[in-house]
Amino acid sequence: MSTGIQQTKDGIVEPDPDGRTPVLEFRDINTYYGAVHILKDVNMKIYPGEMVCLLGGNASGKTTTLKTILGMVEPASGQVLIDGESVNGRVTADRVSLGVSMVPENRRLFKRMSVKENLDIGAYLRNDDEKDDDLDKIFEMFPRIKERLNQKAGTLSGGEQQMVAVGRALMARPKVLLMDEPSMGLAPVLVAQNFEIIQQINDAGTTVFMVEQNANMALSIADRGYVLQTGAIVLADFAAGLLANPQMREAYLGEAGEGR
Ligand SMILES: Nc1ncnc2c1ncn2[C@@H]1O[C@H](COP(=O)(O)OP(=O)(O)O)[C@@H](O)[C@H]1O
Ligand SMILES: [Mg+2]
């Protein structure tokens, strides 16, 4: 759902719709772990309502990008903006309050706590009285979860844990949902279901920023994508453009279009 394209001198293609404020923005972000330079001059803009994916091989800096958004890692230079507001130096909880929440890599549920307790944790920064309505919406999306509310999260199947992790993130009522490799470790049929849910969440108005190694799958539902290679963005385009890009096909999409 993007209008207009902007080609910058770096060849980065981003929509530039009607002066809207990006809900998420990186300006020249550089992130290090100790002396190791991980993210290199990363620029991104995610507009309200978009579904954008961040693609790239193992260890290219995808998770570090999400951690930088949430303040779990602080960049050495550059600005992170949430809804137009610079959040550098602000703690993770503040950023969640501004409207960002994450489904982490490998779900990261509190395994000895019940499904209900895990969902409640997602809403811990809220003090409105609409949490029960949101729980009902999550049960509608994932009827399986409702049947297992009192079960310990660690005893759920991988697919069910993914549902709880998505539910927990939604309980924060995010403007932007960050997802770190949602398809990882899931059987193909569950991957497809999972992507359908992500699509539904986006259709209902939540902006989605998704990290994936499965480029084919991600580009089948995303509006556009960025490609990260050893911490630098080397390609940025609408999904159709990336799917057709020869460089992309060779490195990330596989000969038979099977992805990896
Ligand atoms: N806490 C950390 N300390 C030091 N190096 C790290 C840390 N986390 C990740 N790295 C390194 O940073 C690079 C990027 O990691 P990451 O962002 O997790 O990549 P991706 O998610 O794309 O696989 C990798 O080389 C990884 O080993
Ligand atoms: Mg990762």
C-alpha cells in the first residue's frame, strides 16, 4: 500500500507518500558489538500500514537491527525514530510504549508460565481497560490458544508457541509489529498459516517489519524489502522488484525459487 517511489543517489528505493511520518526510521545507523562493526550506515523508513521485510543471510545483522530499534543495543552513531520521535538512549519499555513490540527469534516465551500469564506480560505497560477485548481478538485469531490458557507455555508445540508469541506482542497494541524469523523451526504447513496470520494483522492496520531468511515466503506477502549483507543495505525495492532482481535471485531466492 505504497504510493510513489523515490530513488536516492545510493539507489535505495523508498516510497515517499504525501509527507507522512515514517512509523519507524533509521538514519545512518552504526552499531557495534565491542570493536566489531555490525550495522553500517543503515537507513530505512517504514511507513504506517506497510509490511516490510528485512532479508539477508545468517549473521548479516538482521536481529541486531531489531534490537537496535528496541534499544536492546544502542547504536554508536545515527538516529532511531519511532513515529517521528528520536528514541536514542531511551529504554526498551519507553519504545514499547511508543508503539513497537516484537516477536523474538525462537519465540522466547516464559516456558514455565501459563499461556495466559505470557499474554498478560505483553500488556504490562498498559493501564487501559480494554485488555479483555484484545484477548478476545487474539482468541478469535488463534482458537487453539484459548483451549490452552492454563497450560505451561513450554509444553506447547512449536506452532502453538508461535501463536502465543504473536498474541503476546499484540497485547501491547503495537503500531509496528517486529517479527524475527517467524518461519524458523516451523513445519511448512505452519509457516504458511503463520504468514497468513501476519497478513491478517497487517490488513487490520498494524505495520509489520519482518526479518526473514526465507526470502520467497517473505516477499510473497510483503510490500517491499531491504537486503542486508554484512551489516549494510545492498538492495531495497518493492517486493516485485526484488523477486525479479537477478542479483537477488542468485543469492537469496534459489534456482528453483525455493528460497532458503
Ligand atoms: N551480543 C553479541 N556480542 C557479540 N557479537 C554478536 C552479538 N550478537 C550478535 N553478534 C554477532 O553480530 C553479527 C550479526 O548478528 P545478528 O544480528 O544476530 O545476525 P542475523 O540475525 O542476521 O543472523 C554476527 O556475526 C553475530 O555473531
Ligand atoms: Mg537473527
